[in-house]
Amino acid sequence: MAAITAAMVKELRERTGLGMMECKKALVEAGGSVDAAIEELRKSSGLKAAKKAGRTAAEGVSLIKVSDDNTVAYILEVNSETDFVARDDNFMNFANDVLNVAFENSRTDVAELMEGDLEAKREALVQKIGENITVRRIVRVEGPVVGAYVHSTNKIASVVALTAGSAEVARDVAMHVAAVNPRVGKPEDMPADELEKEKAVIKAQPDMEGKPAEIVEKMMGGRIKKFLAENSLVEQPFVKNPDQSVGQLIKDNGGELVSFVRLEVGEGIEKEEVDFAAEVAAAAGTGKS
């Protein structure tokens, strides 16, 4: 067997992006052949990706692609385990590849979208980067006028559809959505169960105790109205001009709200609490006292 040289390890690292020890091991198993080592690593990439699939991926990016005529947008979330990887060019290139394929083929079903080439790219990236990577969700938004906003960190993205107006106004409203995070578009859109929960909270407040039922109902009505105004997009004060509501801004520009979508990276994902000291100790083969 040929001796494993530093130059051989360096070449394999450059061609695969894997760590030094993993490259050296692969070269030993391949009898010193870089090409044979790459082939074996390719064969094992699916297994390596599967081993990492159980690890929580709650970081990542949210991205948007809008049609040239501003009538359709696709909004996507792709997750990684760490924010460091989410800023890696290879990760960003993969996320944009997924977004482009979804857009060009009108796909929002993640499982269907990831069949074939994209899943192979994901597994290769998992092997190269060493973290679990998942495509979490894709949403299509359409309307007569669509505007989009992505926060500079790529952690929050939002899309707004209007019946009329300009893409610039729709983008301003999308920026408001990203910043304020309204629950619903209009007061009447608030789910009944959410209203009931809020009513229960209001009734339990100290100043409700001992009051006649008709007074309680009157106070309840005022507070529910305030709750709906605070949590409905069209009723909220516009972030760039608090003297004007979002609904009035849209109306002044000749339109009405159709819909909105806001994705924030990792929302709803329960993150694992990692004891890094214990993890390092385990990797070094020592116990934590």
C-alpha cells in the first residue's frame, strides 16, 4: 500500500471539504488512491447524512423569490444546526437552489420537491459541512400585487399580497409584518379559540372581580376590541408612520389586503440544550466529574 502523504490528504480535503482525520482514514481504506477514496465516501454519504438527521436543526435562513410581474412569490425556510453554517456560502447556494427549483416548478410539497437531485445535494452538503440540514417549509403567495421583505440576517422573511397598488407599498407592508408579527390580517380573521382564550384571561384579571355581569361584558367588549386592533395587521399603526394604520396606507394606495405570510427561522422548533463541556469530554474519552 502506498504511504499516505500530507499532499494526498490535502488533495482529498480540497476535493471533498471533509476533515483531515476523515480524509486520512478514507485514504488508508482506499489503499492511497484519492479517486477510490472519493468513490467510497460518495457511497457512504447517505449513511452519514442519515446519522445526522436526528440532530435538531433550528438555525438557518428564510429566503424569498418574487416573479418579475410581482404577482407570485415563494418563501422558503432551510435549517441548519448552527448559525455559523447558515452563513456558509455552500449552505446559501443550496438554499437558493431549492428556492429556484420550487419557483420554476411551482412546488410547495417539500417531500416531492426534494426527490432526486436536490436530496443528493443535501446529503452531499451534510457530509461536507458535518451538520444536519433540512428543508422545512415552502409557501406560495399570489395576488394582483405582491411585495416581499427579507431581514438583513435572513432570519425573518415576509410576503404581502394586495388587490391593487404598487409593489413598493406591498414591500413596506411586508417590512411591517416582519417587524411587528401580527397574528392575523383583519380582526374578523382571528380564530374563535384565540378569542375565547383572551376572554378567559380578561375575566381573570383582578379589576373584573365582583362587578355585575353587564359591566363585565362592557369592559370585555372594549378590551377584546383593543386586543383585535393590536394583533390585526390592517389595524396596527404603520411602523414607518405610526399616525397611519396599515389598512389606511393600503387603502390610500387603492388596494386592500389579500394575505400575508411571515416565516421566522426556527419558530416552533424545540431546541436541544447542549452541554458542550460534557460533549467535549465525551469526544476526548474522559468523563465529566
